[in-house]
Amino acid sequence: MNINHSITLTLVGILTWNKKDKLRRCLKSVERMEGDFDVLVVDNGSTDNTHEMIKKEFPLFSLISLP
């Protein structure tokens, strides 16, 4: 995983809504992947504190939180 956020050719995009526990398992799996990529999670207005979990547990991943 590219933690410097320089130019990469691959972006892993994940859309979520109220699936915090499943998303956590998914993001842990993505963390174990090898290669040069960035991760973007789009939270589509979750009410289960998904965005707080991402910020706390996966600070290197980019997050867009929709209202």
C-alpha cells in the first residue's frame, strides 16, 4: 500500500452504508494487500458511526462522508 499518497495507478474504491463491522473486515483485508495503491471509502450517510471507525482505525485511507 502506498502510504505517501504520491501518484498511483490504482485506486481501491469502496462504497458503504451502515455496514461498519463488515467494512472493518474488508478494510483489514485491503491493508494486507501488496502493491502500490490508494484506498478511498465513500460513506453514504451511515448512522452506525462508520466514518468514526474509519478515521480511528484506518487513518491512511481517504474518506468521503456523505450526509
